Amino acid sequence: MLFERSTVDFFNDEQEVFLGDAIVAQSAGNFRLVDVPEATAHVDRIAERLLRRLPPSGIRLRFHVAELPESNAFALPGGHIYLSRKLIAIVRDEDEIAGVVAHEMGHILAHQSSSEIAGEMRRLLKIDKAGNRQEVFELYSRLEESYVRTGNPPKSDSGNQRRQSAADRIALFSLAAAGYDPEGLPRALDRITDLHGKTGNFLTDLFGFTGSDARRVRDMLKAASKLPAECVERALATDLAGFAKWQAEVAQLNPARGSASLSGVISVRKLAPPLATGMTDMRFSPDGRHALAQDPTAIHVFSVSPFQLEFEFDALGAGPAEFSPDGREIVFITDTLRVERWSQSAHSRTGLRELPAAKGCGSYAVSPDGSVFACFDADQRYTSPAWIPARCCWKRVNRPAPFVR
């Protein structure tokens, strides 16, 4: 029953793929992708292993690694699954990332998003069928336009908890059947939501203090412990070395500079080097022997005498870069809270860190030596010096894990 389409859903598998492609085309500019095969190679193998024990589907899964400020994953209709690079950085083993993948697969294989969108099309567009690819694209555009034109937002999501529970059940079954540890999913969710094992109890439930995430983790742990023996495959060896290698590779990959999805294109030519806008920041090293210039996509490092380019590297979404106090490294933080250090002499990256999302931060900064991260709340009042607010919370960058080298 979990894998059957809702009676509201008038899409078939092929049309759902069209729908997913339409959503991807419209949302392509909302975030950056690490759009290279190496980013998703390990996840593809995990998904293949999970799918062997699940009902066949006409929907092909397609994975994407995205630059997001949160440790998160989400699924779109038609098989698109997005994992944030920050999520990949915080999971500790293959069982945990398999749990996240299995959960998002559950949303897709239960056709949850397509059912929700079909319901919205019935409500706002008064239609109950879809056609070919072009017609599905047009229907989705009309739906988006209706939200803007009428000011009528999507119907409140009253069934989200039910859908999450259904995806969790599918995930637990597929994990156990594929030989993964079913508790990998609740462990990953515990880490993503910073629960630290606090899943509530009878008293917190009674007084309404148990959050939905805490209850969900507790329910999954309970369900995993009660899986019938005949549903659990003898545990297969997980590829610990392969997982660690992939995790490190994803951390080092550069995000794509952006892509366009246009209709009626006759030809496409890739510009090398790509066009860039003007420089936004320039700084000198403390000893005055080097300078850096920054544009929206890259950082360029120059020698001062003679004045010439020494090296450059991609830095999409980077805030103002700084030389370290000794002038040997260049440090910056991106809009997704990714801290990078680059050696001025070796012309290479010497460290990086994916920081957890800073809840309540109105703004943030990293110290020039890359060792301290400052988070400023939304009610900040600036004092002297002007950059330091009266109320702020400081976090050591090296607390979660050492820099990847």
C-alpha cells in the first residue's frame, strides 16, 4: 500500500519524471550544485543496493550534491534527490548516509510530492489529467503563476508528519533488507537535528515538550528493534575505506559556476576562462609583498613587485577573503558556512571545514587565522570596535572535527 499512488494523483511514472524536470528547470538558480560524477558515485552504489529489495519502478533516481547552509536532504518528483555537502560532511559512516538516501527514496517511491502537486492542480487549475512533456511543463508553470497572480499560497501541509512516517517505514525496511544497519537513519537524524540522544519520554509527551524530531527518532529506534528476523538480511560489510575516500573527495570538489535551462537553444559554447564581473574586494598581505583580488566566483593572488598574477582558485559564494596574520595563508567563509584556507606559497588548499548551521545568526564572520567563528544574533548592537556586537556567541572552528588536509 505504501507504494501505490494516491487517488488524487493523476500522473503516471513518465509524467512524474516530466514534472520533476519542470521543477528542477525553474529552481536551478536557487542553489549551487557540485555537479560532477564523483560527487554522487558512492550514493549511486548505495541506492542500487537498496533498490534490489524494493518494488520495481519506472522512475530513475538521480542524485545531486548541493551547496546549502544546512545539513539537509530533500526529494523532488521524478527521482531527483538532493544531498547537501554539509550533510555528507557530518555523517559518520555508510549506514548513516544510506539511511538518509533510503528515506528520500521512500518519498519518491510513495509518489508523495506528485500526489501533493496533483492535488494543488485539481484545486487551482481545475484539471485532472496530464499529457506529454511540454504539457506537464506548461501545467507546472500555470500552477506557479496562479500562486503569484492570486496570492493564493499552497494549501497548508497538514499531512507532512504522515508522509515522513511513511518514508521512514520504507527506509527501515529497505535498509534492513539490504544489509545496512536500520539504526543508521535515526542516528543521522539525531545528528542533523542536534538532539544528542534526547528523544523524550512519557512525561515530556504528556506535557507536550517532546518535539516532532525527537518523537520521530524514538519511533524509528523502536521500530528498528522490532524488525522481524526474516526481514533482516545478514549484515553485509560496508565499504568503510570507500566511504571515507568519497567523503573527503566531496569536501574538496568545487561547485559548478552555474547552468542555464533554456528552450529553443541552437548551440552552446563553454567559455574558458569564464566571463567574470569586476573585482569586489582587494587586500594586501601584512608584509605588503602580496595582494588578493576577489570577484563573485574566484580569488586571484598577485605578487606586488613585480605586480603579476601568481595563482587563482574558485571561491563561489565566498565572503571577503583575508590574509592570515603571518601572510602565509588566505582564509574565507562562504554563504553556506564553509571555511577554507589556502597556502600563499604552495598555491593549494591547506584546510577546509563545513560548519553546522548557526541558528539565530543575523550575520557571521571568521577570524583572519581561520581558528574562530563568530555568530552575531539578530538583535546585535554594535560597540567599539564596530564589527564586534555587544551580544555574540563564539565557536571554535576546530571543535567539530579537524580540518581536512
